[in-house]
Amino acid sequence: MSPDGVYESSSPNSRAVVHDDIVYVSGIVGYDGETNEYGETMTEQTRLAFENIETTLEAAGSSLDNLLRLEVFYKDADLKRDMDEVFREYLDEPYPTRAALVNDFSGDALLEVVVTAYR
């Protein structure tokens, strides 16, 4: 599935796949599909990523409340605190499991988030 309101991926993949009651969401970045721009800061990009994740989960019949696991790849270890602050804005305790890894990827993206949730 590739829901309306989320930017088109340039990669040959679905935005999300639902199997039984589990939703697997492909890597989501902090990109605004309406303006075709990345957020300028880690805070902006993390908020955009969560908005894209939320839209994708809702289209699959799920929500941020149903997150099981996040895999986060981010570009700069010095920006982790900014990223974590936004996570706390969107997620409540008990938090889903999370792996967060620094990754030296190219381009304007500062992070990419892979999500697994239930419906």
C-alpha cells in the first residue's frame, strides 16, 4: 500500500505491507510530500517522519498507539537528543522497542525510520 498524503518513494517498494494483523512500514524519512522538501533540522525531519508514519499506519487500520518496534537510522550522533525529544512528543510509555543506529547515508535525510505495528 502507498497511502495518499505520504510522499512517493523513489525505490521499488510499498510504503507498507499488512500481513494478518501486523503492519510493516518501509523506511520513512523527514520529507514533506506537499512541498517536496526535507525538514531543515533533525527536529523538523523527525516530526515529518512521524506525520508520515502516522498517516501510513492509519491507512492500514493502525495507529502510533499500536507500535511494536522502531528501527531508526540517523546521520549524526550529536542530533540524537533532538530526535529523542520528538519521539517523546509522539509516543507514550510504555514505549515500543527501538534500535537506533548511526548511518552515514548520503543526501538530505537526517534519519530514516522503519516501523512494525499491530492492527
